[in-house]
Amino acid sequence: MSETRSLDIVVVGGGMIGSALALGLSRQGWQVGMVETSERKFLISPPEPASGVEGFEPRVSAISAASQRLLENLGVWSTVQSTRHCGYRQMTVWDGDGTGRINFDAAELHAPALGTIVENRHVVSALFRALENSTVEIVDGTSVTAFSQQGDVRRLTLADGSCLESKLVVAADGGNSRLRQWAGLPTREWDYGQEAIVCTVRTTQSHRFTAWQRFSPTGPLAFLPLLTESGDDHYCSIVWSQDTAEARRLMALDDGAFRAELEDAIERELGAVEDISRRFSFPLRQRHAKDYVAVGVVLVGDAAHTIHPLAGQGANLGYSDVRVLLEELSGARRAGLSPDEALVLARYQRRRKADNLAMMTAMEGFKQLFARDELPLRWLRNAGMRWLDTLGPIKHRIAAEAMGLSR
């Protein structure tokens, strides 16, 4: 007979979002389990020091001040800061087909940085090291093969035949969440008709602790600053979102030709591109669950919503989900309620759904605005960017919202 373990809450997915949630829930006193397909020994081991462009992980996140506060409260931010990271003090955004440009500066907000660029694996490693010293029951190196409910018990069957039972199951298993599908939570989704190319580059000039983003009719290009352990500030992670045909043409180029195209696309703001890592590409698709909750099931992070990477807010939206769900479940525990209490989960959905939809709508609007090439629209958006750059209070409000300082 297969083993069955009973817990209060099970989190499915131990990435940046799921592991943070599991850690936070354990601190509240819940009996928590977490299922992760990777083996923890690979997730906990600290990455090797960077030695050239191949030393950096291609997947990075721009951690906002609000997300940093959450990780500080979980006691892991100091561990993240002890590894490779790069705080960026400025952000420059411009229209490649005009003269419109906006510059954001942390000093104008009396903040040390607008955000921090961190390789995803460093955050996951810090969280798993904390989880090792927590009460969370980590079930690693396996996957969930079936989900069922009977009364107020949720049952997860694992690949080895064992089972986990709980009052609440949290789906943190990504954009293609199987748990979301099993729970019968439909999504609204569509292709952007673009692919994102990601890699690491070394440039002849310093990135000047600035995040750079240039818009073009075929998609945006971002240079996100990186820093080696020795303080070398000539590395950047790039995210180049392009219409599918153009992205595939770029991916087919050899490294020399690709570097030349990249230099032209960023208008040589950082000089020549000296070196480039292996390139990866993936299709861009927007996805939003119509509901974040079902009986005994709740969605967080990419399982609930995925957006265009042009603003780099995907991880931060996920961490906002974590923060709000922790607040609601903390209140439930103090009140002696079960974690699957419908009113508790409904409050989480109400608080997060509107914010996520607003961000998704704004990103879609930006994408459509900069994809249009008609002369009147080009003039209006460039004039608008120049005008906005002169309006300190409004520009500061936009930056503060992106950093989470207004929450």
C-alpha cells in the first residue's frame, strides 16, 4: 500500500514563487509540503563564479523594492546579496524610430536603486537553503501525476505512487500548470506573435548601472546590467522580443552577425558587443486565469498569469501574489479558520486580480503603441515621451509604482 501523508497546505512547484510561499506559510505555523520536480541538491548548490558570458544564467529577473522587502521578511535577501547581483540606479527608455526618451533615476526618488537584476537560480538557491532549515516537507525529484478531491480533502498522487493530502493546494507550477487544468480553472490566452531572444553579452563600455530599453516596430530590446563577483560592469543580460519571423532570422545568424545586429539595435549605447553567450528563444504568450481559486485550490505566479516581458514585471507580480496570499492565510490562522476557507481565498483573488489585469492591459497597450509605424502616431508617442520626461512628479509616480514603493 502506498504511503499517504497529511498536511495543511501543499505547494506544487518550487521555483522562485512557490518556494517563497512555502517558506512564508511555514513561518506562520501551517504544516506545509512542497513538490518540486528538480532535485534539491542541484537547487541548493551555489552557482560557480562568473568567468565570461557563459558563466551567467540566461534567466534573470528585475527584483523590485517591494519584492526585495518580501525576501527580506523571509530572511533570504541577505543570502541573495551575497551572490552575484546588480542594483540598477537608472533606466533609460527610448523610441528607436524617433527622438522620444525617458530617463528614470533612483536618486530622484531618494532610493538606492530602482531594482536589482538577479539570476533566478541565485534566488531559488537562497530560498531552498532557508527551506532546509524550516518545517516544510520538501518532496523533490518527482512530479504530481493525479489530483482528486473528496469532501474537504485534496489528494495529490506522485510519480512514485505515494500521496499527499491537504486542505489547500497551491498551484505554483508555471504557465502550463497541470494543476490549474485538473482544477478546471480556464484561462484567456493568446499569442503575441513574437519570440524573446535571451543571452548574456559583454560590451566595450560599462552599463553604468543602467537598464536600457529601446522600442522598435518589431518589438522591444532590453539590456539589463550584470556584475561579476570582481565588480566587472561590462556584462548585460539581453531580452530581445521580436516578431516571430524576425526573431527566427536573428536566431539563424552566426555570432558575429548577431552581435552586429545587436549593436545597431541598441544604437551602440554601450559601444561594441565583444562577446555573446549561447542564445535561447521562446514564444511569447499572454495567459490569464479567469479565476484564481477553486474549491481547495489557489493559483499564484505564472500559473495564474503570464505577461509580455517588456517591463520585466513577471516575477514581481508573482511575489505580490505571495505577499497577499500570506497576509490572507495569516489572518485565517489567527481566526482559527481552515486554509481552504472560501472567503479567505476570495479576498486573495479580489486583491490580486485587478492589479494583475491592470498591468497586463498596460503592457498590451505599450506593445500596440510602439508596434504602429504611422507618422502621426510616431510623432505623438515621441512628443509624449519627451513631455513626460519633463514632468517630475508624474514620472516619479510611475517609477514608484514599478518599484512597489507606493504599496
